[in-house]
Amino acid sequence: MPPPSSFDAIDPEDQVQQLTGFKKLWYKCKEQPLVPIGVIATIWALSKSAISIRQGNSRKANKYLTTRVALQGFTIAAMVGGTALLNNRDGKTKAEREVEKAARRKQLWLEELERQAGVK
């Protein structure tokens, strides 16, 4: 049986990339909860406007269509704001995080080489 590898430890950023389907969607919804709320509210307003149009109530339909536009704006603002906050949560730029990630991987590689050299 080969010795355990330091590469068995997965980086948290890589774990998110490995998620698929509903699990990834659920993770993203927990990360930015205002976005799915805005999407659901927008769908509600669009549905209500469609019902009002079908009933022939143009005033109500216009009110719901205006609400839909406002809710779409809220959703976009939530997406942009949430992304900006998530990208800057530790006060570092993306380039700085990439440099740190590369240094971590280099350190893991060196530890792996040392471990393999000590086993033989």
C-alpha cells in the first residue's frame, strides 16, 4: 500500500469546482441568498402580470410589469454586489490569491517529494 499523499488534501476552491448539479446550485444559493430570492420574486411578478393581462386588467398588469422590472434590477444588483463582496472578502486581489495558491501547491509538492524520498 503506498503512503498517503499530501495531494489527497483538496483545496476548498477546488471542492466547489467538483460539485455538480443541484449541490453546486445549493452551494451558490447559500453563498448569495439574495439572488434566488430576487429570481423567485421576479417570476412571481411576471406570473401575476400574465394573469392580469389574461383577465383584461391592464392597470394591474402594468403595475406588475413595473414591479418585475424593479425586481430584476434588485436581482442584478444582488448578483454584482455579492460577487464583489465575495471576491474581496479577505482584502486581497485575485492575483494575490493565485500567488498564495501557487505557493501552497509548491509547498505540498516539496513535502510530497520529501515524504517519498524518506519512504524509499
